[in-house]
Amino acid sequence: MSRPPSSSDAFVRPPTPAGFDPSRAAERAADPRAWRFADDARAAVHAVIEQRRDIRRFRPDAIPDDVLERVLTAGHRAPSVGLMQPTRFVVVRDRGTRSAMRTIAQRERLRQAERFDERAGHFLDQKIEGVVEAPIGLVVCCDRGEDGAEVFGRGTIPETDVYSTACAIQNVWLAARAEGLGVGWVSFYRPDDLRELLGIPARVEPMAWLCLGWPDERPVRPGLEAAGWAARLPLRDVVMEDRWDDAAPVSARARAAGASSSAGRDGLGGAGPDVRALVAARDRFDELVTPTGSLGALHAVVERWASITGAAPPAQLRAGVLVAAADHGHVGRGTSLFDGTVSGEILAATGRGETAVAVLCAAGGHRLLAADVGLRGPRVPGVRDLRIADGTADLVGEDALSAAQLRAALEAGATLVDELADAGVDCVVLGEIGIGNTTTAAALAAVLGVAGPERLVGRGTGSDHAGIARKRAAVEAVLTRVGGRALGGHEALRTAGGLELAALAGATARAAARRLPVVLDGYAASVSALCAVREEPLLAEHLIAGHRSAEPAHGLVLAELGLEPLLDLRLRLGEASGALLALPLIAQAGRLHREMGAFRERP
């Protein structure tokens, strides 16, 4: 380890360029609340929020240009997902246009009144003269852009542009209240009528016509509340914790959800991210003699490792490597180029130290546990014999495992992890041996709802076109058998899994309970982890993707787990080999985190 620099010769941190965050991790750690406003400013913000009102009556006085600009600027500064900035403003001063808008609104108001039955008269009492009385009509629009344009942050929730524009409307309203202006939101119109009135193109969503002017009323509570239309609900009646539950009063919902969540965590032995350790690791990165973020994905690796173990990865990393082996009943249908006897031969070679996983474990000083949890044929010398059954049933026509076999496989994986953890390993690496298990992995991913067979079935161990067709047919048959519905993790394993994959799922859960990082290998091991995560989502926080294999669907499964692989070497070997190749990278990330010099801060 190099000599730490003295305070006199340490690299002084360069000044922060204008427009970037000048704060340092040490400052933020010393006082996490230091970004707050002073008490009087904070009170003013809350007063503006509390006293915002919907105004119906306005004075005719003009709004000075500087006041209008401040209000519009507040709207323009509103947050938008992906900084897409979809909000557009149309300032309507023309009295004829405002009169036409009142006619549009009045027409719709009369059409809507009949929906309220005996409350129709009360509804019509809510006047809309402000459309003409207010000196300005402010139309706030969302420009959604051209169809097919990719916008950051809108890929899975297309409406985020609309939500962003709603934030702009709120900013306008609060800024106007601070200026003493009144705002009235007119919602009685058909969007196409407003488009025609103002020449708004079809791609643009007119979200609000706001009447803007000096108020001729100063209400102390919402107008509809004062009119007896409705009352504001207590906060406790609109807040739920952790999950939605319509079946009980909110206060009981919150207590029940909290109890349920705590029970799950207790069952995992306290698994879940240690946020303080994660932030401490990030704070250390802030001190290093390197530009912020310059270590790329290594930052995320170190932070995740610290969130699991409480510290950065050790520079001399010793892994516990669990390789589970089993055979699969569907191989008799031609879903693999090889028969099940090859699984036993590979496991035997592993016991003799001849396979890739054995060589890499020996070279890295890792502890290897290779176990037969479900092979067919003779027992394999030199490996752990935990055979539960002679392979699985043919998943095409029946469930692959019985409930008892699934329980035994999950427990076998957990027991093997306990043995590795008791030996003092720094992490667990999961791998598998099982001819045909890429078909099983595809079937599992399919019944978990990751994608359809056409995207999940790959070549595996060198299948040709006909072999891929047979694999796909097997997966489609499983989907048909379960009725196309998505299954839970354990139900998926029982229906379409393998004994080695179930063992790896049990190993994943136990490693998390022992606060050990789980470094995943290929497609099959990742699908096993996904089964475990579907049973307990918190387990995902303990996973690291060692690599992405040549199986095209492996990337889909990693995305489902929210993981980015450290390596992409087009491997299709299995046995935990790809994950083992990633371990030196993880160890060096920890070394950099510990041993790099720190900036000396300017006085």
C-alpha cells in the first residue's frame, strides 16, 4: 500500500466550476439539514401553499409586466421528468377571445350540470365570469412532441410530460398567490374546442385555462368548502404506508402494512440495504483524487457492496462458490444436443479440479462447493451428495417438481450457503451444471412473465435451428399448461424449474439473510435469483451481475432484476465461470476506494 500523502503535499481540490454543486460530502454529512431555508422563509413558503385559493371574481386592474414575468418564470422553472420541458404558455389578453372562451365554458357547464341531479343548482351557482373579468387568460399547454420521438424519462410512463406540466400549473398558482394575484382554473371545456379557438396543434394538450388577475374576493378557505360542496379530508385519511389496501380504514391500513413489511424483513434476518454504509462509501468517493463519477460503474459496485456488508469490497476477495447440478426430464424431447449423462461427467470433472470453475477457484483462493442435488445415474465422487431426486419430471406435461422436492431443494441451497458463510467467505457466487437447463430457464422466465418464448429461447449449448424450435415448443407447452398466467417465484420453480435452480434460489435468500453479496453467473443462475426476488423483493438489493452471457434472454432477466452486468464476454459456459472472472474487478474497485489519495480542501 502506498504512503498516504501528508497534509502539506496532498493534492488541493480544484475550485468547483460555476453552475455545479460546490458542497462536499463532509459538509452534507456534518449537517444533512443545512440546505433548508431560514425559519421565516420556510414559513412563508408554507403560508403561500396553505393560502392558495381558486378565485372566481376579479378586479379590472392590469397586471404589470414585471409581475406577469415573475409568475411565468415560476411556471417555467417547474420540474419536468428528464428535463423535457413540455410546458407552453399562451397569454390571452384579447377580450373577444376571452368572451368566446366563456361561451365554450358556459356551454359545457350547462351540459355537465344534469349529471349532478339534485345538486345541479348548486353546481350552476359556481360562476365562471372570471374568464372575462380577469385581465389575462393564461392557457397552460403540454407539447407532447411528434409521435415516435424518444424522450428521456417517458419510455414506460408516457404521461410524465403531462404530469410535468401539472407541476408548472402549480408553480404559477403559488407564485401568483405570493404576488397577491388571484388564479381561477376553468375546467369546463372540450380540449378540441380550445384547440380550434387558439389554433393549438393536435400534438399539444391544452391542460388549463387559468384566469389571472387581482382578486375581488379574499377567501380564507377553499370556495367549494365554504359553499358546502365538499370538505378537505384529514391528512391521515389520504396517507398509506408501504402499500395500498382498500379493505380497512387508513389508520389501520398503515399499521397493518407496517407490520407486514417488518415481518418480511425479520424473516430475512435483517436483509436489505444498509443505507448509512452506502452513503459513507459514496462520501469516501467524494474525497478521492479523481473527478466526480469518473470511476463509472465501479462507484455502483462499491456502494452496493457496502450497503450489503457495511464496507467496500476487500482487495483480497475470497468467494464461496456454490455450483449445483441436476438433470431435466424434458431433455428426452430433444431440447439439448446432449443427454443427461453429460451433467454428471461435468460435475465429476469439477470435483477433480479440471473444469473452468475449479481452475478459477483454485487460482483465486476461493472456496468451491459443488453439489449433486438432482442428477440421474451413478453418484459422483469428490462432490457433495445432496441428491433429492433423479432429475425433474418432464415439465411439458406435468409439474417439474413436487412441493416436497421444491422445499428440499430450497433448503439444500440454504444449507450450503450457511456452510460457506461459516467458513468466512466475503461473498457467494452462484453457478449451475445441468444439461437442458437453458430450456428450463426460458420456461421459468416465461411463467414469471418476463417475455414470450420467442425472446426467451436461445441456442444454449450450441443448438441448431431444429433444436431451438423444440426448445421453444417445450416452453410454449408450459405456458399453455399454466393458462398463460404469471406465477410467483416458488410456484414457478415447482411448475417449470429444476432442482439445481431451486437450490440456487434458496441459496440467494440465505446469502441475503447472512448479509453476503450474491454474484450471479449466467442465464440460469439469474432466473433462479429472479424466482427468489419474486418471493421477496428485498433480495434484489443483495445481487450483483457478474456478466451477461451469450444467451440473448439473459439481458432481459438482468433488466427484470434491475442489474447491469460488469462484463460482457459472450460466454455460454455456465458453472459460475463468468461471475468468477468479474471478482478481480470488484476487488480492484474496493482497492481504489480504500487506497487512493484524498484531496486536501482549500482553507
